[in-house]
Amino acid sequence: MFYGAMKLSVGNGLKLAFRPWVEGLEHVPDEGPAILASNHLSFSDSFFLPAVLDRKVTFIAKAEYFTSPGVKGKLTAAFFKGVGQLPVDRSGARGAGEAAIRSGLEVLARGELFGIYPEGTRSPDGRLYRGKPGGLARVALRSGAPVLPVAMVDTEKIQPPGQVVPRLMRPGIRIGRPMDFSRYQGMENDRFIQRALTDEVMYEIMRLSGQEYVDMYATAAKRQLAEEAKRNAEAEKAEDAAGGKGGAEQAPGREAGKDGAAHSWRNGPVRPGAMLAAARRRRNERDRAA
């Protein structure tokens, strides 16, 4: 009931405000379990996709969204539950992977739609990254549910990092044909099968989205970007420190002595001829500028 109310309010609000375009809705089964494997460009992906579907789709979310204290925390938890997201505790020995698999299998066992992001995290730069093999492959093979590749288009442009007010523009959603992996049934623990299945799905997502594919994990790319940003910040800090030191040494470079003669702290008395030559250069520069 709560999901229906949230879909009417939030879902219809998103459709009215942003008018997302959709292709491939006919590939979503009217009933029975199915896995929606999507690229991940924005926090809003988990809201736009359910908004355009007639059936409920359940995604997983980190448990912190459901356990934050205070009124704001309770409202956040209610919102995420209302839009069909399940909490995943990442503190276990094997982290979110096993929790995601259990949650996905429970959703599919009820004959519902389960949404998953094979990249494991949002893309840091809009490109498509290598899919993590464990979660998607094991859920698909244990459940026997078909996998529908999904491409979210331009959702990262609606609210880029650091932008508070969303940009009103039309995102897109492309849903591909169901993929059947029954030929791999019973081999869900084979890491080569997991890799093969995941790569097949990622290829279809790439084809649907038109994204550039990067053969590395998005988590590794984020670490590289963070390290590069840190190095750049340290280099700028060192540059500023060096410039400040040089300025401090040069700024008080001359001081008038008691007899009125100009002196340099480092080079001794400044010769009047040099001072006059410098004055003439400055005057000529002003004349040229005028």
C-alpha cells in the first residue's frame, strides 16, 4: 500500500516534472520474476526506473539509510521503504555481496522484479565500467529468472555532484530483451561462468546506452580519481607555499636607511644609477601603455 502511495506521489511527480522517455517496456513481463540489470549514473536511477514501470521493482540500499537517528532519519527510512528499497548490512564478513544475493533471491521467490547495478557503484565520469561478477550471476543462476539489461540515459546530468537544484531535462530509459542463462544452470559458483554471464549483460547495457566501456571496476576508478585529486591539491599547496615564501623574501627587499639611502637586505646598497634606469623603464612602459 505504501509503495502504491509513493508511486502515485513521487513517481507521478517525477514523470510530470522530467517527462522521461522509455523504450522497451514491452520486454518487462506482466507477471513472474525478472532481474533488471542497469547501468548506474545517478542516485535518481532507483527512482526513475520504478516510476515508468507498472510493476513494483525492488532495489537494495545501504543499511545506513534505514538506521539514521532522529526525525530526518525516520523520514529517510520511510521514504526508502516506500519506494521499494531493501536495507543491506555491509558489516558482515563478506560485506554487501551475500546480503544482496539473499535479498534478491527473496524478492524473486515472491515472483517480483529485482533491480541490481552490476557495476556496484555509480559511474564517476559517465562511462560504463566492468560489472562485478558475483552478485548478478549468482542471483540469476540460482533463481533461474531472466535478466533484462537496462540503460539509464542522461540521469547524471540532472543533478551533477555539487549541484543542489536539479536541472529540468528529459532522461531516458532503454530496456533490452530478456536474456536467458539456463545453459549455465547449476554452475553459479564457477567464477569463469560468473564472469562470462556478467560480461554478456554488460555488453548489452553498453549497446543500449551508447556509453564508452572501461575494462576496470568503477570502485578502482574512483580511488584513482581521489588519489589524483589529492596529489593535485598537495601540488597546489606546495606551489602556494613556495610562492608565499618567495614573496616574503622579496617584498621587504629595500629599506631606507637613516641617511635616506636605499638599501637591499641581501645585496647591500642599491646604486643610484640602477634605480634611475629602473625608473626610466617604468616610465617608458607607462608611456607605451598610454
